[in-house]
Amino acid sequence: MARLDKLYMGTNTKMYKTIQETRNFLLRLYELTKDLSRDEIELFVIPSYTALSAARNTVGSRQIKLGAQNMCWEDQGQFTGEISPLMLKEIGLDMVMIGHSERRHIFGESDEEENLKVTAALRHGFTALLCIGETQEQKDNGISDETLRTQLKCGLKGITPGMALKLWVAYEPVWAIGVNGKPASAEYADEKHTVIKTCLKELFGEEAGRDIPVLYGGSVNNGNAAELIQKNNIDGLFTGRSAWDADNFNSIIRSVLPLFRKRKEKFGQ
Ligand code: PGA
């Protein structure tokens, strides 16, 4: 089954939700979505580090994939405060998110660091979700496309088409994320997804590049999810605030899934 036959829907809970809150959220989300075939939807949740172990004991990979919000590129060593791939593997995680806007802009992570992390994640068999996106200033200066291409080319340096089989990309414009963000229009997001997909094909070849899921994130909500998912180049939605209530997340999923099905019927792969 081709990777893009599925709809990708996930959330990063950022620095919210305690262990117990994460467990409750996952149990409710599982209950609400268990009738949906996992051949059709890839559902994933990225909780805080402290909740990961309990989260893994709460839901199985087939039902809800679990990921870490960050990871060190070294297996072990004198890196106080860091978490290694081996530690995440021990928990049984499926994926690692790399280069979220808040990591880049609050904690100063560079494309070179993201590259080390993506490489380590893929080498260890995780799905790597690389997040990219331009700032408001870059957008105003007319260099959004150049920024995205730079983040991809530097962040994915040395990654082979074979390794890219476990790569996902999230396009999250910095100006669209969080309480002060305003969502990108579906047209704008689709246009940037085209830029990203073209660059991925340049990097990995037509076939491998085309198969990499590209998700949109940044103020996704009940009001704009349907419009976004009808765009051909948007393979899924990566949602923050609007997904942190399982019932609301479920209602977003239910609203976009039929539209995604229709799109697939109409345009195929
Ligand atoms: P938001 O977060 O949906 O709350 O804007 C998106 C993100 O940071 O991934």
C-alpha cells in the first residue's frame, strides 16, 4: 500500500499534559477512533518526555503512533539534559519530531543540528518528522520558498532515498503557529507544499520524493481543516491546540476523512 493512500493526522502536545492527562487523552482518542481503519488513517501523538513510557503502555503502535518532541543525535555521552535515540527506542516509540519551530526559534536549533538529528532518528529506525517553515520576516522579504528549500536541503543532507522511506515533513509557517498565529490559507499552504514536494523530488528522485507525506500545521482548527485537506498536496494535518481535547480532535478527523476519501477517488495517487 502506498504511503500517500493514508491520511496523516497528529498532534504535538508541547509542554502541556501531565502523565495522567496524557493517558486520559490517549484512552479517549483511542475509544473515539477505534472504528477507523488504520489502513486509511495514520494517527499520531507526540507527548512530553515524561509521559512517553506511560503513553506507550496505554496504546499500541497500530492504533496510535507515538513520538518524542526532540532527540539528541548521539547514542550516549556527556550531554546533560539530553535524551538519546537508545532511550527512546527502549520505550518503544515509533517516531521523533525534529526541528519544530519552537525548537528552532526559542532554543536556537540550526539546520545542521536538525540534520544530525534526522540522520540519527532514521538510522535508529524511527520515523522522522522534520518540521520546516518560514518566519513572518522571511515571508515579507519574499524568501519563503528559498527558506523552505534551504531547510530541506540542509536538514536532509546525506539522507538517501532508502532512508527517506521513513521520513515525513511538516510545513508549519512560524507566523501561523500558536495563540498569536493566524492560519495560512489553504491556497497558500498548497502552494508551499508544491515547493516542498518539488524539492523532495530533487533530493530523492521522482518516486521516493513523491511518496514522502507532507503535513500542514499552524492553527489548524474545526473551521479550516476541511478546506486544507481538499488541497491535493496536503497529505495530512499536524494540529496543536485544537487537537488537545480528544473529542474535538476526533471531530476534526471525522470532518476531513470523507473529503480525503473523495479527493483520492477523484485524483488517485
Ligand atoms: P497550533 O500548533 O495548532 O496550536 O498552532 C501547531 C504546532 O505548533 O505544531
